[in-house]
Amino acid sequence: MGLASEAQWPQFRGPDGQGNVAGTRAPYSWGEDDGVRWKTALRGEGWSSPVVLGDQIWVTAAEKEGPEAPGEQGTVSVDKVKLWAICISRQSGEVTREIPLFEIDDPERIHSQNSYASPTPCVAGELVICHFGRNGTVCIDSASGEVVWSKAFVIDHYVGAGSSPIVCGGQLILVCDGADRQFVVALNPQTGDEVWRQDRPPIRASNPDMRKSFCTPLALVHQGQALVVAPGAQWGVAYRPEDGSEVWRYDHGSGFSLVPCPVSDGESVFYCTGFAGDAVLALPLSGEGELEESAARWRHKRQAPHQPSPVLHAGRLLMVSDTGIAQCLEVESGEVLWKKRLGGNYAASLLRVNDRYYLFSKEGVATCLNADGEVLLENRLDGRFHATPAIVDDEWIIRTNTHLYAIGAYERI
């Protein structure tokens, strides 16, 4: 549905936006001294995932200036932040461009577990879109490194930005769910011109903290119709990407601060309902208008993730809670097929690689499971996983909190 491009990993969670990788010969096992083709230090910090366009790997990063001052609800503030786009050669690991984008004095506070560069870039043709929430959105020409356009949608994130941009139907889609106002906007990716803007449905909660959200939307096609499914505080909504009109909306309750990206099997969509919601629910894609509460096929209320996005394959939904409870649900019924405790804490999203599943902990351990929940491998790197890796051809592109790695085989493009 996007613009034609050479991007092999064009957005958060890959080509389908759902973390599925099939037909790859990327190695199942790896480590600091096992299979690393190159390892490159990155400036600053950022939880944004890598995207891959031809021989280019793009990430964003933030450099903070001044001491971190603690605030309410686990937040911190700094004197200044500098925001960067970084391009790395996939072949050599060399940093080929470091493009300064913004310098923000007295920036909005963020949660101590967040970064000022958490949204993942996306690729539209030969353009790379870097998004930093209220601090700005920039379009870069990948060939020249020049900034094509720049703009900002200033909302109050409360704890920093999180939602990543996507391209659907040739349009750049941004979900702007602030504590103060909530809307979805579509831009022409080549010019930055606004194509449409749609306010979110009214929210019952009067507490601004319970009105914000951070979910990356999912683009899909249902019965020949392109849809953008964008869960937020209280509501899950499906939009038509061409004009922003609503197809359906569903009141999922009091959940807010949604982070995990939805997944879909083409007939239903599955999403986590956030803090206070504490559930995973299944909704049919065929609804219209405001759906009744009974429209949900099922709702699972135990150990729902607040940060890591799940994966769905072959009738199974596999997920991990922030504190390491992995479980697998049968898609048809919502029945728990298995559940087990893993070590560590989790923020990065899951990947399915052929018939195996990878879960990436903040402690730098990538646990490999089969569909029945058996631990097959534990792969370790020196660093923490906040970003979700990319897999291109037969190679892992992995970002830790300090470095970018290439692991596996590389064929010159």
C-alpha cells in the first residue's frame, strides 16, 4: 500500500508491521563472539528500531545536555536535547551520515525508561521520515542526506513520544494521542502537506494522564479495503487511509497509555488495552460504526503486555509481559495454550523468524522459543534491548542501547 521503494525493512516491525520474517537463513544463535560481522557505536541514546533501505540502515538518536532532574510519575527532565538521524552502511558498518535535526531547549520531560528518540523512522520511496513526537517530524532524501521538509505537531505526551509513523495508501500516518488533545493526521510524504486530520472519539476520563497513548497503528487490507487500525485511550478505531473517515470504533474501557502495536490475521485484529485496561482483546474487522461491547470475540485479562508487541501466526498469539511472563493464546477462542516465566524485563517487540519466536529483554538476552513455549536458545549481547531488531535477507540488524550490530550473511545489493 506504500510508495514503491527498495526498503527491505521499511518501518517498525518490518514489511508487514507485525514482526513476521519467513524464508530467511539468518542464524538462530549468535552472541558477542559468535557471528558478529560488525559492531558500531552510536552517539547518544534512542529506543527507535533500525529501518533498512538498500545499503543504508537508518536510526534516530538523542543527546541530552545537563543533569537529569527527577519529576513526577517517574519522569526526568534535562536542559537541552539534540536530535539526530544516523545512517550506517549495511555492508561495512561505517557511519556514513550523522544529520543534526533539532536542538530543543528545556524539552518536555520524559519517563526515565523512555528516550527522546523512541519512535522508529519509516521509509517512503527514497525518503526517510524521522519522527520525534512534539519535537518534530523530518523528511530526509536518502541519496543526498538533505532535509526535504520539517514540521511539528505539538501535543503534551506527559512522558515522551512513542508512536511510530507508517505509510499506507501512499500517505504518511501519524497518531498524535496527547494528554491535551488526540488526533490522527495524514501527510503527503513527499511534501509534508496535510492531507487529512481526524479527531479521536471523545474520552470519558478527565485526568489528562488517562487520555494519552503511544500505540503505533497497523495498516492492513480487509475484503479489499485498506484500513489503518489505531488503538488509543478508551477507543480502538479503524480509519480509511485515503480520507481519514472512520470505519468503526470500539470502546475498550478505561485503558490508556497503550504501547503494543496491534496484529491481525486478516479477519480480526488483536490489541492490548494499556494501563488500567490490562487486557488483550480480539475484534472482528468487519464491523461498522460504533461497535457494541459484545462485538469483542474474547478478552484475556492476565499478564497483558504494556510495552512489547505480540506476534500472531498459524492461529496462535504469542506475547510477553513487561516482567517476563510469556504466554500463547489460541486465536479462535482466546484460550491459554501455555504460559511460562522467563528471566528479565521486556520493552522490545517480539519477532517470528520462520518457525521460531524471539523475545528481547532489557538485560540483553534474546530468548528463542518454539510454538509450544520450549526455550531453544538464549542469545546474549553486551547491552540492553529496547529497540526491536530488523532482519534483512539472511542477516540480523540489532540495536542495543549503545551499539548497532550486523549478525549473519551479507550479499552486496
